[in-house]
Amino acid sequence: MAAAGAARERTAPTGLLSIGQVLARLTPEFSQLTSSKLRFLEVQGIVTPSRTESGYRKFSAHDVERLRTALTLQRDHYLPLSVIREQLDEAEAKGQGWADIVPRSITPPARRHRRDELLARTGATAQLLNDSISAGLISASETYGEEVASLLSGLVALARHGIEPRHLRSLRQNAEREAALIESALSTLLRRTDAASRGRAAELAPELATHIDEVRSLMVRQALDRALS
């Protein structure tokens, strides 16, 4: 098996690097970098490595430099990965070098919706919104952000199939337990007061949440397979 893996490495295009080789190049600068973090950065669109016929990731020199720039912006400026991805893509489109990127930490204020605007945008009834608030899925407010609009849109879709907000109370409770689990996992970093530790915690939290989502989705699919078989 090891020999077969080595053979696949030898047949990879010249100049491309495996995950292990990328880690060897970048961990001296970013000691917390792991293969899991590299895969997470790929999911977030920071880098798109090529694949061998066997499905192994292969990174070019361009990929490595894009990763280095993204990790530097995240470490030194605490920018969200979505902002970093936009700035990297913009620099590439303009033919700029990575050193020409000027971090933008100021973003326009998120749009807020009044109650009537929220209902019009999502197609929800006033009763559905009220039921969602009563079930603890949405917090009552004078205005609502985009995240609430997305949540209410999902509740509208579920309501069409007879799944009402009251049926989803356990989801809210599970979400709070998962948040507490992530907070516990990051407690060592959160107890520190330095900006680097807090920034690292803010970076790891969504990554852990993504992994929990993946595990939950797999468990739901397995349960459905058993129920429908």
C-alpha cells in the first residue's frame, strides 16, 4: 500500500506539492496550520488545488503563495476568510502581486429589514414569524438582519411540508449545546487576553462548527437511509 502511494506521488505533475509538503513549507511561519485547516481553506475558496486521478490534492507554487498571503492577513489583521478571498481574487483579476494587497477591515453596514420587509422578502406569514419567535428560533426585534431572513426562508420551506417552528425547538437547544461544546474546546485560548489568542479562537470556532455540521449531516443521512430502506 505504501509503495502504491509512493508511486502515485512519483507520477504527479512535476512541481506540484502534496498536503504534507505544503505543511512543511508553511508551518515554520504558521505553527498552528494543519491538514484539516488546509482542507477548510479549500472549502472556503481560498485555494483550489488540482487533483490526481486517485483524488490526491496537489498544490502549485501559486497555491502556496496564495495560502501564505491568506494566512498572513488572517493572523495579522483578523479578517474574515470571505473578505480575504475577495481581496485575493480582486488582486489576481487586476494582475497585482500579493504584496500590493491593502487589507480592508471596514465593511459596509449589513442591511436590516423591518418586520413587513422581512415578511415580504421571505414569503413568510405573520403567524409563522410569531411562531418562530415563540419557539425561540428567532429573537423579536424592530429590525432583522440577513441571517434571520435566511433562517425564516428555510422555515417557510419546511412549513410547506408540515414542519412547524414548534417542531424545531430541539434544533435551537442542540445549537446552543454545540456552541457550548466549541467554547469549551477553545477555553484555553479564550482565557487568554492577548489579541493573537482571541484571534486564533475566532478563526477556529467556525472551522469546528463546519466539522460538526459535516458529522451531523452524515448522521442524518444514515438515519434516513435506515428509515427508507
